[in-house]
Amino acid sequence: MFEDPVVESPCINVCSMNNATGYCQGCYRTIEEIQSWWDYTFNQKADVINKTWARQEAAFD
């Protein structure tokens, strides 16, 4: 049986929640995504990573 590849946490140790967006200003995850990260499957983590990229892009548009 093969294990899922590892998806590294997007945390960059800039942990400060933006009250207006509900996202961490460092990694662009929600509190729920941060708390659940280690329980997520590979696909769930990949989905969160894609969401964080989109959130970061939107923040700078």
C-alpha cells in the first residue's frame, strides 16, 4: 500500500488573523483549516493550498 505524498504546511510563522477576511495574514488559511491541517487527507491539503494561492492573489489585486 502506498502512502499519500506529503503536503507541507503553508505556515510561515506570521500568525495573525485578519478579522476582515478571516484568513491568517501569513498563510491565508482560516482558523478551521489551520486547526484541521494535520487531520486532512492529501487531497484536502492540496485543496487548501490552492485556496490559499487564490486568496493571496485576490489580496493583492
